[in-house]
Amino acid sequence: MSLYENYCEAMRKIADVNYASALLQWDQEVNMPEAGAAARSRQLATLSGMAHELSVADDLGQWLVTLNEDQQLTDPEKRNVKESLRNYNDRKKYSTEFVVEMSKTISAAFQAWQQARKENNFKLFAPHLTHLVALKQQECELLGYSEHPYDAMLNQYEPGLTSAAVDKLFVEVRANLVPFVKELFSKPVPDDAFTRQHFDRQQQWDFGIGLLKAMGYDFKAGRQDISAHPFTTNFCSTDVRVTTRINENDLKEMIWSCIHEGGHALYEQGLPEAGYGLPSGEYLSLGIHESQSRLWENNIGRSLPYWKVHYPDLQKRFPKQLGEVSLNEMYRSMNKVEPSLIRTNADELTYHFHIMIRFEIEKGLMEKSISVNELPEYWNARYKEYLGITVPSDANGVLQDVHWSHGSFGYFPTYSLGSFYAAQFMHQAVKEIPKFWEQVERGDTTALLQWLREKIHKHGRLYTAAELCTRVTGSALSFSYFMDYARSKYGELYQLKAE
């Protein structure tokens, strides 16, 4: 066995342990009985410790250093080694004790968040979050940063991303998107009351399954379940699972969670199976990951051609509720722009205001300018300032997202980044795929999925996000593509062009 093959085998063993842990985490959110929380916390901590010890083994480090100098490797092999060495050096900064402590804290925090959300009481979550934030602050110092401690968190999800870069993007959002949205607010609001009638749970579920199948999601290599917060998880490219949330009094929750998570899952199912455990078989970054979910959810899923084929099926399932509602009325309701409390239910434009709030909070927590106990007050004030709405409760406010209970600080900005990537990728796809919208109108998105497979999915982590964006579109990421898309679509919907 060659040295490179030894390295591959070691990486796959680490993946085995990490994915076993991921399976337990999936079960924790989907199936696990409440009384199993303590034992599950111990199990996850044990596996986290095992994976860490394997990932910082001296033999692995020596192999990586040697292979990094080997000019006989192919370019993909060199990239695998380079990325693995970067990850190895980062993991060496952690002790096994710190990793185990983080795992235990996250398990306890997740259980506390669930209870706090159920009881609408942030104080039940606050002590656990305080401990977790302190560990994350410590993690920033362990990893190191050049300008701001929050950069260390961002870099874990979007390598190379900095607080300054996110600030720069949001300057463009404030300068261009905010005034555009205010202009939309001055127009008559589309009616969407018909989406908030009673919709049978099973019929919603069946329709969602149909949407996933139509996208190309492979149910032989995945499944869908119910969870409090929709998510996608994978254990290999041939086992990628999604969850959804169904509200019998709000049809849109299920629709958008299915399409959004389906976009994530298609990316994971499209990664090279032969790259299991290696960078070449892993997603590139969360910004790119989010670009896939946002492209399907918004650029495709909220388009008129998409619903020309899917709306008749929805009407057949709910004739009493939707039989007299026209396609155009449904389309306008799906693209209603208005201030809202819940991020996951927000329209695709004001959505970025929700992200700005979370970015400011996380940055403040890492630099210690905001304390955990101040979060509800800070959160509520920002929602009043940015969206003009009053937050009525913790459950609909600071407790609405699962991310902090998972320790996922630095994740939220990738949602906005993903939307901006999605607009740029979509622009290129429409240019390159013949009769693109005619295919979508027939219910055929096969060409789009194949385009994404070829341009994005199959490359794993063989390029940086910036390199991939330039490779696919011919230019670096630009917010202008998103604004052009927004002005074109919503200018027509809200009849701004006519004026």
C-alpha cells in the first residue's frame, strides 16, 4: 500500500466515526425519546473524542507533511493532501478534553433549547448558551485570527471569509436592497390568506414527496422525516436524509422546507462516491451549499414556470381551499414581500435583514460586547429597527433557530452568501441551457440538475469557493446579480417597471 493509500484509509476511518456520530445526531432530532438525552450526550462525546484522536494522530500528520512535498501526485491528490493538512493543523490546536467538553455542552444545550422553545422561556436556555459561548470564545483563541475573533468562526464554514468581507456585503445590501424593499412596501400587498387555511397533514406530506422526486432527489439514497427545525444530513453520498416541518394551518412551511432541504440533498447526492472521507468527496463550503438550496427554493421554486406544472396537482389535493385560487394569485402569494418574525418563513428579500441581525449578534458575542443575558432585548430592538415589527415572545424571537444550540456560530452569514452565489449561478445556467424555462414549465429540471452536477457537485473541495465561482460564471462573486434578479422579478410582480 502506498503512502497516499495509507492516508486515504486513515481519512476514511475518521469519516466512519464522524458519520456514526452524525447518525446519532439525526436520531436525536427525529426519533430519540426524551429520556435518552443523557446517554446520547455521552455517546456523542465519546465518538467526538475518538474522531479527534484519529484526526490528530502523529502518523497521519507525518504522512501529510511528506505527501505535501510529493510532486508525483496528481492535481486532485495534491488538493486532497493540501486541504487535509490544513484541517489537521487546525485540529491539532484542540485538546481531546476540549472536544469532549464541547460535545457534551452542545448535547445539553440542544435539549435545553428544545425545552425553552416549548415553554417560550429563554431563561431555560441561557445558562447552557452562556457556557457554549464561552467555549466558542475560547475556540476563537485556539484557532487564531488576524483581525476579529469572529473570523475564526466564519472560516470554519466558509474558508477565507472574514467579518470585514461580510460587513462589506451588507453595506451593499443596505445601499441597494433596503431602499428597493421599502419601495415594494409602498405597493399593495398580495393576498396570501388562502395559504393559511386547514391543509391535511398527509396530503401535504405526499405533495412534498412529489416535489422532491421531481427535483431529482433519489429516495433509494435518502429519506424524509419530520423535525422541529428542517435540516439535511448525510453519512455518504448514497445516504442523504432530509427533514421537513408541517403546519396544518400554513401550507407554505412544508413547501419551502422541502424544496430548500432538497437542494441541499441534491448537492450531497452529487458528490463523488469515490471521494468518501476525502476533501474531494466533501462539499466545498456552506456558502456554496446554501447556493444550491436557495437556487432551488427561490430562483426555481418561486418562479411562475415551476408552478405552472406543480400547481394543478396542489389544487387537486386541496380543491376546497385552492380550487378558486388562480395560478397568478398563488404565484404572487409565494413572492409576497413583507416584514416577518420568523427567518425560515421570510421572503427572499427581507430574509437578508434577518441574517444581518444574527451576524451582528454573533460578532458581538465573540468580541464580548454583547452578553447572553442581553440577547432577548438586543434581538427585539433590532427587529423593531430593521423590520419594524414587535417580537411577541422568545419562541418567535431569540429561540426560533436551532443553530446556537448546535454551537454553529459563523453559519448564518453563509445563508446570504448562498443567495448571492445562487443568483450568479442561475444567471449562467439560463445562458448555457437551451430553452431553460420551457423545460422548467414542463416539469423537467433534469438539465439543470445535470448542469449543477457537472459545474459544482462533482468537484467536491478541489477548488476554493472563489475559484469555483470564477470557473463556473467567468467572474468573482458579485452582489449585482442578486439585485438584477430582484429588480427584474419583483419589478414585474409589483408593477414597478410600468411606472
